[in-house]
Amino acid sequence: MNSGSATILVADDSMVVRAVLRRQLEADGHTVVEAVDGAEALRACREVRPDVVLLDVEMPVLDGHATLERLKADPELRDIPVVFLTGRVDTADVVTGLRLGAHDYLRKPFESNELMARVSAALRTKWLQDELRSRNAELDRVSRIDMLTGLYNRRHLDEHLRRAIAAARRHDREVGVVLADIDHFKLINDHHGHLAGDAVLREVATRLQGTVRTEDALGRWGGEEFIAVLSDTSPEGIAVIAERMRQVIAASPFTLDDGSQIPVTVSIGHTSGSGDAEILVHRADDALYAAKGAGRNRVEAYAAA
Ligand SMILES: [Mg+2]
């Protein structure tokens, strides 16, 4: 990866300098995109997303420093390393450039070796940053997934619920919360072992996944409890989905690894609103306990006492 070819933007108002840079960079296997001034350089950055920018300081329309400032102010572009090119002998513009966030600088006239060394260093920085970013994204993804079932975990669902409520409030709508709890789960663990219990949790997750719409979020709330956050649904719509969730579990027995089949059911409580997230979950929980109390394998809507 370190010696791979990159896309390099050369921004310089001098045709001669651009031609020299292009020749040397292309000889090294890179793809070169040219810009004649700062404004064009910014446009090219947005369009081609170069891996490195070689930026002349003295250019018409928008000079190198102003261009650098705008690049660094743009969250989409600020991580592209910039090596600026300066012909001046004093150090003031070097200091300014570095202070504005340039990765490095190169004095004209430059030698080919030095150009390549500085471009390589800038590319290494870029690739390390990209790798770090994708690793962080992966870490973030993993931190939101329940490892046993592959569904979202409580952390993600909690955040999702708060976001969904905020969005619902803006549009004068309500969010549905559905809590489903596996009936007599402790007995399954006691009679068939924890591995069978885990298999049941996974199968419940798989079956429930087919019951919600793409805009809804389904997750494991904890233990043997699952939650669905339904955006933009009427109370009737929520009741329909909740009933579908109950049916899909009760419809056919679960087959364990040893071939034995066991009936599994869930009790479900649901509610809707656009108020406090914790209160919504609390109400769904109240309804869930009502469903348990009324004999399990049932769906109950929250009813204010
Ligand atoms: Mg110039």
C-alpha cells in the first residue's frame, strides 16, 4: 500500500512548473490533476478527492494560503495533506503555511528526489489516516451490535430512540416502542442448557427481523428482551407489527441442535408517543408486564392507569 499509486493535485499558475511536476509524478506511477489557481484547486479537490495536494503559494484569484484555509475549514477535505510550493527565500510564508495546517513545503526550484520524498511522506500520512478512520468506523459499528444475535444492542437502540423522538416531534408525529420478552426463558436454559438458550435467542432475533420495516430499528434490549423502535407509525400500525412479532415466534416450534423441538412464545407490550424516551420504554414495559400477567403469548398496548 505504501508504494501504491495516488492521485495528486498540482495547483500552480505556472505552466512550466505544472509540466515538470506532472512528468516527475507520472514517472513515479501517480495520476496527476492540474489546477491553475486556488479556486480551481478547491473545485478539483471536491471532484476528484486527491490523496495529496501540491499547492503553490503565489497564484491569482485565490492564493495558496487562502486556498489552504478553505481546505482546512471543509470537514470533507481537511484531511487531504497539502504540500505547498514556495519560491520565496524568506521563511514567513513557510511559517504561515504550516500554521494554517499544511503537511509540508517544498522550495522552488526543487530536486526530483526531494519532491518524491515529500510526496511519499504526505501519502503515508494520508493512508495511515484513512486506515485509522475505517478502523474507527468499524469499532463504532461493532460497539452498536449485540454479538450473540447480530442485532443492534441497547446502546444503539437508546440513541436511535432519542433521535427518532426528536425527528417525530419536528414533524408532529409519534414513535412506537415495542418490547418483546421470551416467555419462561429461564426454563429453556434450565432444561436444555445455556447453549440451547443462546440458539433460541438467535432464532428469535432472526424471526423478528422479518417483521419490521427498513426504517425501523430492532435490537436486543438485554437478557431475553427485544425492542423495536418504529418511526412514523399510527397506534394501529404499531399494534399490527407487535402482533406480527408475536405470531412469527409462536407460529412454529424451535428446533434445537440436538434435533428436539420446543415451543417458544413471547409476550409483548407497546406504546407510542413523542415525549421522554425513558418514559416511553417504561410504558412499553408496563404493557409487557400486563401481557405476562394476562397469560403470556399476548400483546398488550400501554393503558394509562
Ligand atoms: Mg505561482
